[in-house]
Amino acid sequence: MPDDHDSAENSERRTRNYFPPTVRLRDLAALFVRLGASNFGGGNRAWVHREVVERRGWLTEEQFLSGYTIGTILPGSNPVNLALYIGLRLCGGIGAACAVVGMIAPAFALILTSGYFYRQFGAVGPVHFILGGITAAAVGASLSVSVKMARRIPVNAVSVGLAVGSFVAVGILRWPLIPVVLALMPVGIAAAFLRERKRGRDR
């Protein structure tokens, strides 16, 4: 069974040999309308990854990871930011607009409808069990994608240190996210630059 380092190197090799497919705008819009209407909470990222990377091959793991990272550090909703990135990369500005609208509009309508019914039947016991089951499924789906993406990241002292440092700062010490990202980002960029330069010399 390959270790994390081998997985990262194989993934980088696939990215260098990757030729992006031609994606039709209507296919992109239809996908995000379906995703926006059928995903819940944290599970959204998992389903986007499954559809865009695993099933359709529109993006590589590295491209998806880059989009997810950008979507996380930018203000706003992470799923919407990710949809914007994917749409822009695949179909340009109009693709970004279609992906964002497709992600937001069905969810907005569903939230309004669900809010009405929750107000009417929220006191009924089984409703809370249903919502608890949906939450557990969303957490599990997000965890599965996080594990898959983590295997594609080169494992070294710098990456481990950055991961542990950000976890401690944000998750335990409760420091604000943006200052932590701004403080750690130069270290990650410098480490990636030096790693790529070393790899170029080895070739």
C-alpha cells in the first residue's frame, strides 16, 4: 500500500500530464444546480469533490485542493467560493456566475421551505432525529474528503508544522483565522518554492 509521500508524488505526476477537458456551460450549470439542491452543510465539499474530481475528471486533486484553499481563506461561504473557482477555471466568467447561482438558488429556496416546515413541526420529536442523522452524514462526508486531500499533500516537517500550528492557534487557542493564515502563509509559500526549485535541479 503506497505511503503518503508516494501518493503525493504520483498525484503531482498525474497533474503534469493532465489535459483539462472541454466542459460545456450547460453541463456545469446543471451540475451545480443539482449540487445546490441536494447537499447539506459540511457535506457539500464532499459531493463537489466526488462529482468534479472523481466522476467527471474536470479537475485534478491538486487543482481542487488549490480551489478549496482559496475558498477557505477568502471571506464568504466556502462552498460558494469553491463553486466560483471551479466555474471560473472551467468556463471563465460566465461559468463562475452559473456555478455560483446554481449553488445558491436551489439552496435558498430549500432553506425557505425547510424553515417554514420547521417552524410548523419543529417541536415534533422525530424531526430532531432526522436533522441529527443528516448532520452526522455531512460530517462523515467532509471527513472522507479531508483524508483524501491530506494524502495528496507532501508530508514533511514544514507541512506538518504548519498543520499543527494552525490547528493549535485556531482550534485550541481560538485565535482569529485571518491573522493566523497571514502569519503562516509566507512560510508555506517559501517552503513550496524551495521544494519546487530543488525538484527542478534534480531533474
